[in-house]
Amino acid sequence: MNINVEETVLAILKERGPLPKSSQERANLDYIEAGLVDSLGLMNLVTELESALDIELEEEDFMQDKFRTIGGLIETLQQAVARA
């Protein structure tokens, strides 16, 4: 299965609010601080991403600071897809 993780993440986050047009600004955006996801919504986001990508994130994935940015989230998910 060939899934584009970045496209999947961006499509799901765009449903929650506007994203910066610049790819660099998007990659560095803290989606929680920006209000795209609150603490309760984070679990829904994770569940939706896991389902869309047919993966299961590990607890250590959540503990990384980079998980809070869109770029870091994409990187984490790409690693999870590679593990699957």
C-alpha cells in the first residue's frame, strides 16, 4: 500500500482549520497551540490518522516534542508506517 502521509495529515488538519500556505510555516506550526486541535481533539486526531494510515502509534511517539508540529507529526507517522 502506498499512502502519502503528508497529504493525509494535511487533509485531516485542513478539516479542523486553515493552515499556512508556506510549506516551511506549515512544517513548524504547533497545531495544538494554533487551536487546530485541543487536548481532547488530539486523541481523535491520532485515532483518525492511525485509521487512515493503517498503523498504530506507540506511546513513545507521543512523548517526542516534535509530535506537536505538523512537520514532526508527519515524520513520526512516516516512521510508524515504515515499522508497520
